[in-house]
Amino acid sequence: MEKQYVERNKKEEQMSYPTKVVLIGLFGGLIWSLIGYLAFYFNFIRVGPALALMPFVVGDWKDTYIGQLVGVAMIAVLSIGVAFLYRLTLQKFNKLWISIGFGLALWVLVFILLNPIFPGLKSVNNLDMNTIITSICLYALYGAFIGYSISYEYAEQHRND
């Protein structure tokens, strides 16, 4: 009887799956945009996290380090939506390559399809190779983090059912 009570309390203490998806998205965006900022700071990439502010914010402040940090925060919040998109579409696939493909699809979305709405972003043809390769790697790693984490949590949740 006491064992059942302890097991029931353990289940009640765990976070819900949607809460885990929010945290995965938030920390995935935070971690990988900070790494992107480091890549920008050390000139591996020509566009920093402030790129996320370009369509919405006016002023030169977004080109400073404060703008980059606000961009990191904005990417972290937007990443929650990206995590729920992954949950909605690909959570059942517990394969690393699918997660990496998701990240690469996000790169195509930002750098090719949505390029016209980002005034500070050159077309892919006009970007240098360091920027292209570094950004592709960052997006692939971001996709791997988000996708594999969500797929793992989905598998863990259904394993215990």
C-alpha cells in the first residue's frame, strides 16, 4: 500500500510533457543563440542573433551588443514555438538525422524563404562561406538539440504508460 503511494507521488512530482517542451525550446534557443553570438563576436559568421529583431525594431541600437542580447532573448522565446512545431510534426521519430534535417529546414526557411523580410541579411549567393557553413552547423545542432530532446521525452512518456 505504501509503495503505491510513493509511486503515485513520484508521478505527480514530474513535469508535464508540454512544460518540458517549453523548457526544451527556451533553453535550446538560449544556448544555441548564445553560441551563435559567440560565433558572430569572433567573426565566424556575419549575422548575429539581432537578426531576429531586424523586421520588427527600428534604430541603430540593435547593432550593439545590447541588441544582440535582446536578439538572444527573442530567439529563446521564438524557440518555444519551434519546439511545439517539432512536437506537432515529428515527435514520434526518435532519430538524430530527422532532428538535424529539421534544423536544416529551419536554416532554409530563415536564409532563403524569409530572406526578404530581414533587411540586414544578404542573399545566400552574397554571403561568405564562413557565414554559410557556420550558420548551417548551428542550425543543424539546434535542430538536433530540440528534436532529439523532444523525441526522447515523448518516448519516455510513452514507455511508462
